[in-house]
Amino acid sequence: MKQLLRWQRTLILCMLSFTVLAPLFFVSNRFKTVNSIGRNKFGDDLSSIQKYRTDAITLKTIEQEWSDGLKEPKLVVYEDKDLGSSVSDNTLERNSDFTKSVNVRDTANVLDMNVSGTNHEREQDNQKIQTITVPTNPREKLQEKSNQTTVLQKRDAQSQSRRVTDLKVKQIRDQLIRAKAYLYFAPPGSNSNLVRELRVRLKELDRAVGEATKDSDLSRSALKKMRSMEVSLSKGSRVFPDCSAMATKLRAMAYSAEEQVQIERNQAAYHLQLAARTTPKGLHCLSMRLTAEYLALQPEERQLSNQQKFYDPNFYHYAVFSDNILGCAVVVTSTVSSAMDPEKIVFHVVTDALNYPALSMWFLLNPPGNATVQIQSIENFEGLLTKHDSMLSRHKSKDPRYTSALNHLRFYLPDVFPLLNKIVLFDHDVVVQRDLSELWSINMKGKVNGAVETCRESEPSFRRMDMLVNFSDPLVAKRFDVKACTWAFGMNIFDLLEWRKHNLTAIFQRYLQLGYKRPLWKAGSLPLGWVTFYKKTIALDKRWHVLGLGYESGVGRGEIERAAVIHYDGVRKPWLDIGIKKYKSYWSKYVNYRHPYLQECNIDD
């Protein structure tokens, strides 16, 4: 009996042991299987993560791998009309948010690239990013689509940032204006906390923005001061809530600013005119130096050569009336150097008595090669200008365009050169770039004056008759057509035979006298030329004479280089410091700045 009980007890213990250990055994085996499968899957996952990470670092695929599902980022498409000069507030907010998201992705990219290792590995990663691969499964297709979308977003963001690069600068400028307006609203002598705060913010922000024109020029401190200014302006808007008063004050400020600008412009124009009419110190020095040398010569040493050519009509005769030594020198030098037959050229330089010795000495020291130069003083034509001088003395203007006898002597050409049949008249501010012998073979068709027209509205030299001629006067309106084509002085060929035939000098004197009695035309000899040679002028090809180099006319380089004669009309003459640099080289190349007299007088390019 005892033996049976022992076996029963043993059987019960074995069964209990089995019920306890068997589950443990089966669970441990299951765990082994699960762990084996998990390790394999985990390794695959790691390799896939590494694969995506090296294939597209900038796309944050590790986060996408562990997300519940892949979602395409929202594609934002911007149209050109949204990026114009007037951008709505909503559009600006979208652009700001979008730029911020791009900056976050860019920061993540930098961090990922720092983790990737050496510079060589980074280059390899960048090359992989730029390489387009064909996806082999749906996940890669979706990934590729996400890549393309992100690239489009970055391009849009870059384009957007380029187009509004001055947005912050404009906002700061607006803040400065608003702050000044609030200060104007404050009572005189006010020293409240808001006024002090606005003054401080105004100085700080004005100093911070400086001369910045783009957002990239702004420092971080400028942006901080911008935010501080916005806080101060919001306080001001609560203190001064009257929008109509603000608008009135801003209009007053704008009007005051416009008046100030106009004053500055008038002063600049006055100073420009003053500089143009003042003889530079170097030119005065040169004139005095040459005059002293000329007066030291014996009478027989003062004679120029080839005097037999002076009045021979078989040569090419050119004339220039001027008191400017360098101007006349450039006209003569450029004409002779551009001529195919310089020995046929005769130049007649007419000047006043004061500058006659200096001009004579210059051409004695610098003869123009095979060409001939004659220097004459205006005193030689006292008989011609007696009546003219009496009219000028009654006219009390100090404007040299009115009072200069040299400027009006061009209307006495047949009397100044009684033995000549044709002559080309130059202003002293021209440069000759091409041979002019063809001018002498132009058929004048019975006209007196050959000139380039200035009545084309598309050209910088455009002039209308009524710009300088008073067509409100009945005499002018009856005799002249307001639509008649205008022309330019500066390079003109005159048929002196036809001039004498029509007695145009007497017509000029009549118009000059009428102009002194009543306002028929503006100052200068150009309107007098228009009325004197009215219907007596033939148009030359515009390539003979290009104007506009004495002011910002926008004449192109190609047009200048094709021209036979270029003209520095306007006040910014090439021998002055105010001359336009881009045009000055065409003139200065004919000046020998190494000449000892020019160096002594500090005349340089």
C-alpha cells in the first residue's frame, strides 16, 4: 500500500513538473524564432535606411521610413503675377513661411552632411543626390516623386527670395518715415517717453540701415532694431490714432521734400552753368605762357607759312571762330590727321585780340603737318561789326550767347572770306574722325547751308521750331512754319556764292534787330540761324555730324565711331572737369599731354 502511494505521489509530481516546464520550453523556442526573424528584418531595415540615407540625404527619408504612411508634400506653384512690384500681405506671409520651411530643411541637410564624414564622402553623396535613377518599386517611385517636388519647392523659394530681396529694406525705410511723422505730431518741446523712444529708435535704425539697398546688406542688429522700431510705432499709432491728420502730415512732408529736391536741382544746374562758363586755371595758364613767348618773338618770326593758300578757292577751306586754344588745336589736328590729302586743307582760325598771340604761338610751335593755318583777330573786321556792336551794346544781357561777337561772326562769312566760294564752318567743340573731302562734291541744289537735321523725335538732338522761336508773335507765325525741320550748327558747309546772291547777311541783321525789340526767340545764334537760312538749308546724312556728347544724351558707341564729326554740344565740354568721361576719350586722344607747356600748367587727361 505504501508503495502504491509513493508511485501516485511521484506521478503527480512529474505531471506538475511537466505542466510547469513544458510551456517554458515552447515559449523559449518561440522566442528564438522570433528573435532570429526580428534580427533579419531589423538588419534589412537598417540596410534600407542606410540605402535611403546615402541616396537622398536632403530628403529626410529616415523619418519617412518610420512614419505611418508616405505623404507627398504640398506643391506650391507661384505665378509671375504674384511676384510683381505690388505683393499682397497674404502672399508675403506665404512666402515667409515657405522660406522658413526651406531653411529648416537646409539646416538638417548641413547636419546630415557633417555626420557623413569626410569631404570626399560629402562629394560622393552630392553626386548621388544629383543622379537620377529609375525606381524599381512603388516605394522608390513615391520617393522619387517626393524628391522632384522638393526640388521644385526649392527652386520656387530661391526664385522668390531673389525677387523680393529688398523687402526688408523698404520696410525699414517706411518705418523711418512713419517715425518722423509721429515726431512731427508731437507738440514743440515735448520730451515724453514716446518721443524720446522714437528719437532713439530713429537714430539707431537709420545708422543700422546705412546705404543698404538689399536685404543681404542688412546685419542682424538692423533686423533687431527693425522689430524694436515696430513696437515703438505701434505705441505711436495708439497715441496718434487720427489717420486723416497723419495723411495730411505725410502729404506736407512729401511736398516739402519735392520743393527741396527742386531747389537742389536748380542749384546744381546753376553751378554746372557757372563751371561751364569759367575758364579753367590750366587753360588760363597756357594762354599766358604762349602769349609771353609770342611777344618775345621778332616780327618776322611771327609769320605762318603757306600764306599764298589763304584765299585760293581751289583748296578745302575750314573755319572755326573761338578763343579756346585747346579746342581749336583739337579741331585742326583731328581734321588734318583724318584727311587723305592734308596738303589741300586750309584752316582759318578767327579769335579775339586777347587770345590772338597765344593761338598764333601754339600753331607756330605745333604746325599742322602739310596743312595750312591762318590766324586772324576779330579786330580785322571792325567795319563789319560796327552796326552789330552797337546793337549788342544796347542789349544789357551778360549771357555770352547774346554778347559774343565771335558767336555772331558766322553770319558774316561772305564778307570775312570775300574770295572764297565754299567753306566748312566748325564749332570749337567738335572732333573730326573721317576724311571730309566728299563734302565739297555734295550737290547743294541751290541751297546755302548744308547741315544735319534735328527734327527726328527719336533722337537725342531733337528740336522743334517752337522750342526756341516764339510762334505766338504774329510776325513769326506768318513767316515761318512751326513744323519746319530744324538743323544743327557745329559742322556746316556754306555755299558763299548763293549766300551773296540772296543777301542773307542783311536778312540776319534785320531779324537780330527785331529780336532786340521784342521776344521773338531765345538766346543764342541757333534760332537766328533757323530763320536766316529758312528754306535755304539742305539736309546732310546724319553720319556726317553726331551731336549729344556734351550732356547725358545716351548716344551709343557704334554711332559715335561711324560719325565723320562728333560734337560736344552742351555745357559739359571735354576740356572741363565736368566733361562726361565715357565721351572724353574721343577728344583727349588728339591732345599731346606730354607737351611741356601743358605739363607746366598741370593740364592732364
